Amino acid sequence: MKYLLLALFAMPLISASDCNTNNVPACVKRIIADAKKNNPTGAPEQIDEYMYRNERVFLFTAPCCDQYNTLYDMKCNPICAPTGGITGNGDGKCTDFKTEATFVRTLWKKGD
């Protein structure tokens, strides 16, 4: 009986964790998998999902100082760097990101 109750409580948690990877582009999943197992130099510190200009986009936070934090589309094509760099203001190609983008969720963070 207690195992049945445990299963009933665990099922929603298992389903919820699967939702975190649903609808994530395969290219982003590959980058996360590589970062988890290899931890290559230059791997992002964090990957966040946003809605920006009516599209789902992914912000890859650079591992260290004065590097651009690059924004990618659903096909992992770079769009711009809204933050980072020497000034912290990115590459200047999407200056409206901070005011127009809506944070959706953190997909991955180093150490997870």
C-alpha cells in the first residue's frame, strides 16, 4: 500500500521533470549534454529561455569576464549578444532585449 501511495505522489514529479526538456531544440540539448559530461573550455555557465520579438530564444551566459552572452534562435543560429563584453552592454545589435524580452525559465546551469 505504501508503495502505491509513493508511486502516486512520484508520478506528477516525474512528469513535471520531463516537461523541462520538452520543446527544447535538439541543438540546445546537445550543448547541455556536452557541457554536463565534458565541461569543455568556453561552455556556457547557464542557458535561459526567453520570449523575444514573438519567438522563443536562448541566452547562453559566457563562463567568464568580458565575453558576450549570445542569444540564439530555435535552430541555434546566433541572433545577437544582448549582454556581456567589455561594457556589459553586448554587441549593440539587440539593445531592446532587456526591455522587450520575457524570461521563461532556466534550462541549465553549470553544476546541475
